[in-house]
Amino acid sequence: MKILKPKVTIGVCVRNCESTILKTVESIVNQDYPHELLEVLVVDGYSSDKTVQIIKEVLSNSDIENHIFFENRGLGFARQIIVDNAQGKYIVWVDGDMILPKDFVRKQVEFMELHKKVGIGKGRYALYDTNTLVAYLENISAVVGFKNSRSERTYRPLGTSGSIYRVEAIKRVGGFNEAIKGAGEDTDAELRVIKAGWKLSLTPAFFYERRRECWKDLWCEYFWHGYGGSQVKDGIKESRSVLYMFFPPIAALTIISQAIVAYKTVKEKKVFLLPFHWIFKRIAWFLGFLKGILDNLKTISRSRNHSI
């Protein structure tokens, strides 16, 4: 059966990505999907480096329609700019540290065209060569975590990176929450898409994502994700599964099973450092989440005091 090719929007939200953005944009313009059916929408958070300059140079030599927007109000607002301006039937989200195989967009679109009830489809992580242990562990944990088909009975955040959104689905639920400045805007959107009756799924498309290369940067990333999780509507309720994972027996089972699957995948002994890596990230996430909850309570308290 021949699959019709709809117009597709590539959504890129970036800030200060000059060290990685060149390969990202080059991988976009090298897609084998018909370029006349592609558009690239970039939203830059007022980068202070050469991110925008690099993007402009690459896109100016491409035959793909493109537009660059600027914002300083956070990720929720940035992603909504793309939703509001997208001409495509689908939005493929690409972060500034990703590299796409040339068939990525085509495979994403083909999957969505065959699965009409899927509102969001997540591509799968592929192993990216790196010389640092931190980046390697983060990469292999993502590969293992998204290795198998999803169960529709349980919810695990997909994230926007490497995901394809059906524009009809995200618009039907009101788009992204523009009040969410940091991480969590994707989880918030996913939960509303699910409640609206759409499915979430993994797709057969693979992509590469370059990871944090030192423990400090990894800590800051997951602390930020945890803090963002506290901003999601009903964040405490919806994040209970993450908090539940700290229960010792559950945590031990998760850590051990992930390391075993990783070893079977790559046959390298350093994957048995994944338990330390797992605990490190979860502590960072939990402390970020806790800080977010406390900050929210302080804000509510100050608002009440002002109203008295």
C-alpha cells in the first residue's frame, strides 16, 4: 500500500548549542523525505553564542523552507510558537544535540500514517560513540530504556526529543503549557494527549543524542528535570511512579535488570556501573522535584499573605 506523504514541520528549540548544532542541522537538511514537504521552524532562547549563526548558514544553503523565532519565556512558550506556526500535519521535534539518520523523518511519518490513533510517537535511541564514561552510561541507559515496545498499560514519559507529534492531537488539548519555563512541558502535554484518548508509542526510527560528558552537568540536568516535574499539573500525583521507584526492592530490581539488559546488548563490563549512574540521577531528580514543590508552596504562601 502506497503511503501518501503529508507536509512535516521540524521543530527545533535551542539555546547556546554551538558545539553540537552544526551536525544537528546538517542531519535535518540531509533527510531523504521530500524537501518540498518539509519546513524547519527554529525557536532560539536568545543564545549568547554562535548557535543562530550556524543554523542560518546551514539552512541558507538548503532548499527547505525555514523560519527562525526568538523567545525568552521558557520551553513551554517556545514549543507553542512552533505549534502555532506549523503548516505540517506532524511536528518532528529535534533538540540541538541530536543527529538524525537520513531516513528518520520518513520512518516517523510512515509509522504515524499507519497508526491513526497514535498522537505521539517516540523514535528509539541508538548508541553514539563517545570517549567519556558519563556520556556512555547515559546513552546506553536510554538505548536499553527504549529498547522494547511500550506497554499501553503503564505511562513512562517519552519526551519531545526524537518524537513526532500529530498536530491535530496537540492542538486538540490546547497545545503546550506556556507557563512551564523549564523541563516538564512535554510530560504535561503527553498526559493531556493521553486523557484526550490518543495513544503514545515507540516507532521504528532511530536517532542519536549526544549526552552530558561530566557528572556535574548530568546532576544539573536531572535536578532541572525534577524541578520541572513539580510544575506539571497534578505533578505530585503523576510523578508517584518515579517516587515509588525509590522503594528499595523496586529500585534494586530496576537497577539490576537494566544492567543485565545493557550487558546483553553491548557485551561491555562497564555497563555494571549503571546502578551507580541510576541512583545518582534519581537523587538529583528527587531533590530537584522537592525544591520545586517547596518553591511552589512558598509562592502560594506569599500570594495568600498579600491577599490578606
